[in-house]
Amino acid sequence: MRIALFATCLADTLAPRAAIATTVVLERLGHEVVFPAGQTCCGQMHANSGYRDEGLRIARGFVRTFADERFDAVVAPSGSCVAMLREQLPQLAGDAGDAGLATAALELGERVFELSELLVRELGVEDVGATFPRRVAYHPACHSLRVLRIGDAPLQLLRAVRGLELVDLPQATVCCGFGGLFATKLHEVSGAMLADKLAALRASGAEVCTAVDGSCLLHIGGGLRRAGAATEVLHLAEILASTEPAAA
């Protein structure tokens, strides 16, 4: 397949290793990964903050950049961005009376995937040839769980990683408290939710916390660092890209 990589704003500015690892995994499986140079933000932050017109202007740029029939699929290391493009954008465009954008978004949305669902559901792959001998807990991010409904696709991939011990995360499906601007506007509530997530991670005994959304990992990772915890955060793609045993 010829797959277009949508790196996302967060990966581009704060977590580039997730986008690089996504490319590594797909190329290892024999796919061609291309990076459309005209890509920018998907408009999710603007739309979710009430700036729908601004979000739509940005989203139009995404559609222009990625609606290319030469791409068999578009992949992003972010469930929330994929949810914006596949689920929210057609509705937003329809509400704004832009039938052309709504139709284009629906058509493009059929080819836009979060990494784990592309691998498991579209490509039928669970074992990507990864090795990662550490104890790992998986945090199911809200957008991937409740909007994209990717189910256990990430868990299927993690179970196939050589040497990896997948540990149970207590109350795994409870939000970590990030929620975009929610963490800024309601920081006390967000902080309390994060504290619960950190307690669950401690109880799990995990060395690494992983997820399919860098935003959740940014939030959780910040809390872990402030608490002086030894637990690390790594995007699912980074674990799947790993082929060497961890250093002793």
C-alpha cells in the first residue's frame, strides 16, 4: 500500500518519535509511506474550543492535501485527530452548510486510520516483528475508545510483541484528565483525574505506560515526572518499532 502519514501537530512539535516510529513499522511491513508536505493542523483544537469557522478553514487544507487517489490510506499516530477528521468534520461541515466539504470529508474519512486499527483491521496484522522486554500497561484514550471504537486492536498488537509483559491497568477506561483545553480550564478537576490514573499505574507495577494518543501520554508523563516515578511513557508506535532488547 501507499500510505500517507499525517504526523499531527503534537507529534511534529513535542513527540516526533511517534510519527517516525509509525513510518518504521509500516515500512518494515513492506508499505510505502509518504509525507505530504502541505499538511498542517486538522482543526480539532479550534473546533472543540468553539471556533468552528477557524477549525473548518484548517480542515479544508487537510482535505486538499490528503484527498489524493494515489494514497491508499492515511495514517496518524493520534486517535483524537482521526476522530476529528472521520467523525466530527463531516458533521461540522454539514452544520456550516458546506455540502461539498462534508461529502469530501466523508469520502476521505473512509481511508483515514489510527495506526492500530490500520494494522489490525485493515491489514490483518498483529505481529509486526517487535521486541520490547518490559512490563507495559495500556491506557485506552477516550477518543480511540469511545469515538473510533478501536476496541482491543492495540492490545492485540502488544500481546504479539516479543518479551513484553502486558499488565492490567486498574480502571483502565477512566479518562486521564487531559481532554485538550479541559486540562487548562478545569485544571483542578483534571489534576484529580490524573492523580487517580497515576495511582492506577503504580498499582499495575508497569515500567511503561503506552497509548495511541500523544496528548494523553504528555499529560500522564508530566504527572509521572513531577511525582518522581520511574514509569516511562511511550507511544504504541514506539513499542511496535522496537526490535532490540532494552538495555540492562
